[in-house]
Amino acid sequence: MAEFDFATDCWFLTGPTAAGKSGVGIELAESIGAEIISLDSMAIYSGMDIGTAKPSRAELARVPHHLIDIVEPNQEFSLAEYRRLAESTAQEILSRGAAVLFVGGTPLYLKALLRGIFEGPPADWNFRRRLEQEAAADPELLHQRVAAVDARSADKLHPRDTRRLIRALEVLEKTGRPISDWQEQFDRPRAEETCRVFTLQWPREELYARINARVEMMFAEGLVDECRQLVSDGRTLGRTARQALGYREVLEHLDGKLTLAETIDLVQRRTRQFARRQLTWFRSLQECRDVELAGEVDPREVARRIVGQATRA
């Protein structure tokens, strides 16, 4: 039996937040006889449903979904853990004769599946806490420190991406080599014609309008109550879960730091910024094939177009 390879054995549907991935994903899965594996770093957390736009009950009933609600919000979950679970799940699906379709918008997960990852040394939580405290005092400090020792990583990381900046410094501290050196072997793209990776693309203003509308819908559906429930009885969210868009802002609202209107506006603005970062990531992955969308779209027709693109490759 041939060795399993995500890039050649699976399908991928990705794109920025609010691009319509779930609806198109359902149609595409039914068209190719696939089960869906989530490609979303926040959908893994149970109880975080509205803010992560998890598939509806009706969608879950149409197509089997995997790697959703597998971790409690107060737990940590690494990229390496996701990749291992994704591989075992994909192989199990393929063994039953079904196709595998990854659907979601986490570019780091996508890159890890297509090109592999550098797992690196284990986390040093004391080291991380110290750097978190330094970053709280000076938000630009970590990026400056990374730039001084690993310019390649600094160029790729947002100055406020505290978690990844800390990891870059941690790897250097533990291994004596910059993380960009270790990751270099995973920066080589796979041949596009051997991959079935499709990215939903919208005109910028239409995408922003979709994002704004989606955020308003989340609040109308009860995002504030969902956050209140997540931290009831003294419970807390873990480091990663707390960074989920929408949740950290609502938690500030619940702490009295923001009005509801300010919270909604902030979530919309940060989600638009997040979408821009997603698009930058997708452009850097040559394996991705754009699927251009505009105006009113029929998810079934979009799925047909994707199958057609795959067939012509």
C-alpha cells in the first residue's frame, strides 16, 4: 500500500473567514463522496459554537464531520497534535472507501498538512510566562528581539503575534538555532497539479460586508451568552481558546471594559484584519488554486466548478 500523503490523497477547501466554506464544503463533499475533517483551529473546542461558526445540525446530518468538539476550552492543543489526529482520521476514512475533504480557514494547519512541520522542543511554560509578562509591558519588544536574531521569522510574523514570537525565541533558546532554519525544509511547495487545494476568493469589499454581517448575526444568535456560559462557575479559557476572535472581545465586555456596541465594532474590525492575514498566507502557498466568487452564489454550482478544476488539472 502506498504511503499516505495529505497533498495527494485528500481534498482541501479553504479561504478567509465568512467566505462560505461550510456551505460549499457540504456540496463538494456530497459530490465527491467525502467526509469532512475540520481545518479550523478553534472548532476543536467544545462549547465554542457560535463564534467559531461550526456547522449546523442540518449540515452535520448531511455529511459526517471530524475533529470538531474534541478539546475542552481550558485545555491546550498543539499543531503537532492536530496533524497526528488529522492523519489517523483521514486514513480511517479512506479505509472505508470514502474521500477526505478538509474544510476550514486556518492557514497554519493547511501548511502543516501539505508540507509537514517542525515539532521542536517541548514548551517551557516558565520561559513563556516570563516573555508574556515582558510583552504585556511593551507589545513591540518581542518582535524587536526576534528581528535581532531571526530576521526571516520576524518578516513573517505580525508584531503583535505574541504566541508565535515567543515560540521563535523559545526554539532559539533551547536549540541554539533560529526556528526559520529548522522550518526551511517545510517551505518547499508541492506541485500544484498534484494537489486539490481550493481557496474561495471574494472581492475585498464584498468579503468585508460578509464579515460585518456575520459578526452581527453571531451576536444576535447569542455569542455573549455563550461566552458567559464558558466562564461560569469560575471556569477559564485556555491560552489558545481565549485568543479566538469574538471571545476575547466579549470577555472584555463581560468585564465591563467595553460596551456591547464597542464590542461588536471591535470584533468586526479585528475579523477583517484577520481575513487580510489569512489571504496573505494563502497567497504564499502555491498549492492553492483560487475559486473566484462574487455577488449571489449557489454553493452547489461552486462545488461543480471545483470538481471541474480538479478534473482539468
